[in-house]
Amino acid sequence: MSARIAIITARGGSKRIPKKNIRSFCGKPILLYSIEAALGAGIFEEVMVSTDSEEIAEIARQAGARVPFFRSERTSGDFATTADVILEVLEHYKNKGKEFDSICCIYPTAPFVTAEKLRNAMKLLEEKKAKKVMPVVAFSSPPQRAYVVDGAYIRMKEPENANKRSQDLETLYHDPGQFYGYHTDSFLELKGQIWEDVVPLIVPESEVQDIDNEEDWKIAELKYQAMMGK
């Protein structure tokens, strides 16, 4: 069986929503949803949280995740990328004599991630022999009909699509920012910059929500409650 690691990226700083990664979401710290999904999937040899915060680390440990080290200053700043964080984690484990065949990077504010989605995603990654797997969601309105502001007026970005039927326009998707699965060899070779051989896990709009402000948070809680049938 392949050795897999789940890496949950949860640094302490958050400017728009204070303590965002451990704020209560539908009754418990939002970070716990990602940890519980990873542990519940039952497919990861290691479920760890990468953080620079002792408060986050303590909550993570109590939930059953490991925090074997704290992030370096380099990966704790505003300009550190997710790839930087994953590379640091892999290097730490390699130095301890532990390597993994595949990686699942899960964001800490992703309550719509479930154990089933993680199992399905990592299964797709292996079955399709892909370099990367990620959830995608269709745009709710065709981007081909987008408008742009031009001075005091607006105009269609692609006026040639103005009179086309929605069903005749290509369905386009976007990244909901929930999790990513990688083959470790591909990740290391390309330093995380993987744009080809990516297999999608298509998820519905009802299970997707950016959480960047207070309004987003309220909408996410309503969507989550609907998803759970409450």
C-alpha cells in the first residue's frame, strides 16, 4: 500500500478574520473539520498540521493530528506559498527517515471537505496515474458573458457570446480552494507547479464557499448546515 501524508496548512496570522483557522464554525473550531476528514478517510499514514502557532498546535494535537515541528520564519510570512510549506514538511520527514508516495494538502478553512471526498480524490490520483488531483466547481454563470468596467460604462468582455445560449457555451470550472492531492515525485520535480496531468474531482456549488469575510462565513455555515441536512 502507498504511504500517504495529509498536510493541513494552518498558520496563525489572519488579517481579515482574526484567528480564522480556529474560529468556531457551526459549534467547533473550523480547523477540526479538515483534521477529522483526513483522519476519518483512513488512508493516510500521517495526518499533520503545519503551523507557527502554539494555540493552533494544541487544538490540532487534541483532535488527533500530529504537529512534529513549527514552521520556519520563511514559511510563516505573508508571501510564503503552499508549495513552500509542503516542501518544508517533506524535507522535515525525509530528515527523520520517513518518505511518502503521495501527498494531500488540505486547507484549514475547508469544512466541506469530507473523508469520502479525500478517499475518492486519492483513488482518482492513483487510478488515472495523474500528477495531481483537485476539486473543481463549475462557474454558476458563464464567464464568457462577463462584463468589464470601461470608464463610466460597462461592456461585454466577449461580445461574440452575447446571443449564444448558455448550453452552447463551454462549461468552465474554478478551484474552490479546499485540497490538492499529489504524487510526491511529481511535486518535488516540479516544485508544486503542476498544470498538466491534473485529474478533477467535480463538486457542486452547494459545497463550495470562499471564506474571506464575515458575510462569507455566514453563507458557509448555512451551506454546511444544508449539506449535513440540518
